[in-house]
Amino acid sequence: MANTMKNAPAESIDAYIAAFPADVQKVLEEIRVTVQKAAPDAEETIKYAMPTFTLHGNLLHFAAFKKHIGFYPVPQGNAAFDDELSKYKQGKGSVQFPLDKPMPLALITRLVKFLVKRNLEKAKQK
């Protein structure tokens, strides 16, 4: 399960965030605002029981876990991000930002802008 909620998946990002303790809510809202600023045309929804932003398809998902925030997807093999992301635990196409450290909002902004550019380029090719 993508989060610590015991009930049915949230129907909105507001409801998702509200289900967590205040300290985690603050972090989730910071990430949400960071994504909104970096991708102002993206739409908010819930997919896979996680807050999701879409722009010509899925742009990104994020989720709160007990000790970290999961962020998906993360560009693979991109030298511009590999060094900074190497500080964090990663899975295939994902990164875990620990809740006991400051969120790397500048890095998240650059990741989101990269994902926006990628999705817009894919949309043009269709």
C-alpha cells in the first residue's frame, strides 16, 4: 500500500494529505505547491492511490510512507540528475526522500520541469 491510510484510497489530493499527521501534511503540501509552480498546466488527480499530476498523460506521482516520500518517475540515466539523486535511496524509476531531512524542493522543481518538457515533446510527436 502506497501510504499509511487504513481506509479506502483518497478521492482527492486534499483528502490524501488530510489523512496524515500534521508534520507529514506540511511536507506533502510543500511538494504539491512545488509541483504546481513547476507545472502550472498539470492537472491533479489520484491514481494508484497516490497524488498524481497529469499533463498529456501521467507526469508524476508522490506518496507518503512511514519514513519517506516516494516520488515517481525519476529520469533514469540523466547525468544532470544522477549525481544529486545518488544521495537518496532509489528504485526503478523512483526515489525516496527521507522525512527526517529537508525536502529537496529545488531538485523536485528541476525534476518536474524535466518531466513537463518530456511529456510535451511526446505529445508533439503524436
